[in-house]
Amino acid sequence: MTAPAPSPRPRRRARNFGPGPAYLPTDVVERLAADLVDYGGSGLGVAEVAHRGPLFAPVVEALEERLRRLLALPPRYAILWMHGGASPHFGLVPLNLARRHRRADYVVTGHWSERAREEAARLIGEARVVARVSNPPVTIPPVSAWALDPGADYVYYTDNESVDGVEFPEAPRVERPLVADLTANFLSRPVEIARHMLLFAGAQKNLGITGLGVVVVDRDALPEDVPGVPRADVYAAHLAEGSMLNTPNTVAWYVAALMLEWIEKEGGLEALAARNRRKADRLYAVLDGSGGFYRNDVAASCRSRMNVPFTLAEPALLPDFFREAADAGLHQLDGHRSRGGVRASLYNAQPEEAVGELCAFLEEFRRRHG
Ligand SMILES: Cc1ncc(COP(=O)(O)O)c(C=O)c1O
């Protein structure tokens, strides 16, 4: 395969509704492009400087400081930056945290929580489903209905299911050690950190590019060592080495630092939460007002603000839908390969104008084909 030819200037930024790797703010991409060549006037590219050297030190500091500030992180929580995105934590969580009883409770709200549960079951034997979403309208059962096991080492949930479009309205209140996958809505609203023993997120939605995972963990919850497990899979080893157990993915760290700076410039998590709410409400209103032409089956109480999957009453129209959307400059709208249909992702960086253009297109398409 040959690489695509460089695009002629001026570059065009299409509307990108992809679920991840996701759209990045143009300011961030332009700064990255410049710094890949000459980082801060050093004459060295940011991908080519020592991760422990003085040029990279401000990136390491900014990651820690800005994320602590944005999350209002209590001092007992540590931040780990790790290779591999989100999925490794499906295994690392049970390996590190289900040491005592080797049992864990899982709330299954869609694709990713089921994947995490299966991986835990492989490793520790017992990973029970304590609650599962109902059939359409898809609803998350209230905590009072969860069949929690008092002997389980933790309760696990996925805050936002990017495939299914199901999101918890807030972190559940359970009097048990709580673990969360925040990959698909991290930093999209304030989060009650103190309810959690550990949370993790892959970076590729709201925090930059693929392959980087961030873990926020109560230090007291981590066992010092996990015998029989490679050191690269021991959270405490990453904590002890300041997330530099080996050479980090410096470019992904750098982009994450730029994204944290961008989030602060945009007004922080409260401001982004309000904007994200507006974007999602606008899109759901068009779907719900389409007289059944478009359909989303998730109950309003747990509809995702980040990923909006929907179907067309007439699936044979889908090829026309995607072609006409692309002609209108709206890209990467296809649903997850396991579900089909349409999915629009509205992460932090998705501009409100892009959502407006999508809504106008949906109404126009329905008028022509309905
Ligand atoms: C909620 C959630 N968890 C986990 C993952 C897996 O992420 P990764 O590909 O970084 O392993 C995704 C990816 O979309 C996701 O949305």
C-alpha cells in the first residue's frame, strides 16, 4: 500500500463524527504538526526528544498538573499513563485488584462492559453480571436492583458505552470499591472521583490519540506487587516509576498535554458539559421528531451524550444516506461493525456547528426520502 499523497494547501477539515480515533481540535493538530518538526524552537522534533530530558519535562508536569486540576483530584489518588489504550485494563484491573476473593461484580450496559467482564472471567474465574440493561427502551437498572456480592473485590461499570450509546447519568452510588471505564466520556463532564477505587480511559476520544491509557487510582488500593504477573502489568510498578517503566509514547503524551490545555482554555469540565448537553439534545430532538424515520432505542435517562447510534426505518436507504452525508461533508457516520446503522460521535472537540450541519442534513434527507 502506498501512503496517500500530501494534500494540497490550504487544508480542508471535514466534519468528522468518528467514534475514535476521534476528531481533534484544529489548533491542537496544527501545533502538533509544527512541533513534530521543531519543538518550541529547539530545532528538535517533539517525537525525537528524550522522555526524561529537560525539553520534555514541561509535558510531564503539565499532564500531572492539568489533569489533577481538571478532575479536582484528591491527593490520595495517583495518575498513571500507560501504553496500550483502554483494553489492557480489562485484564489489568482483575489481575491487580481481585487479589483477595478473586471475585468481581460487573454491570453490563453494552459491548465494552461485556468485553471487560469476559476478560476478568478468563483471569480470575468469577466475574458475575450483577445487572444488565433492559431490552428497548434500553434502561440501566437502578443500583437498588443490582445483585451485588458483598464478597466481590470490586464493582465494575462502563460510564459510557460507545457502541450502544448508553451512558450513566452519574457515577453510581455503591458502598463497594468501584472501578469504571471512562474511555468514551472522560473529561466530558465533572466526575465524582472519590466514589471510585480506580478509573481508566483510553486517550483516543477526548484526550488525544490512540495507544495511550490513563489510570486514576486510590494509591491505598494498590497491592505493592502481584506475584506471577509481568511488571509491566502491575499498576504499583508504574506508580513507583512515575509512568516511565519503559519509554513512554511521547507523542501521545504530548497530544494529551495539548488536549488538557485546550480543555482548560474552553472553560473546563462544567463548560464542556453544558456544550455537550446542548449538542446531544439537539441531535436527539431531530431523531425523536422524525416520526420514526430515524430511531434510537435508548431511554432518555441513559442516552449517551457522546455517541448517538440510530437506525433508519428503511435500512435499504443506508448506502444513499452515507453517500449523501459524505457529499454534504459529513464523514465517519457508520455504526459499529457489530450493529450496523448510523452512529454520530459528539466528543468534546466536536463543534456545535458540525452538529447543526448534521441535524440539517438529517432533516433534509428525511424530506427527500421519507
Ligand atoms: C468504553 C470503551 N472502552 C474501551 C474501548 C477500547 O479502547 P482501546 O481500543 O483503546 O483498547 C473503547 C473503544 O472505543 C470504548 O469506547
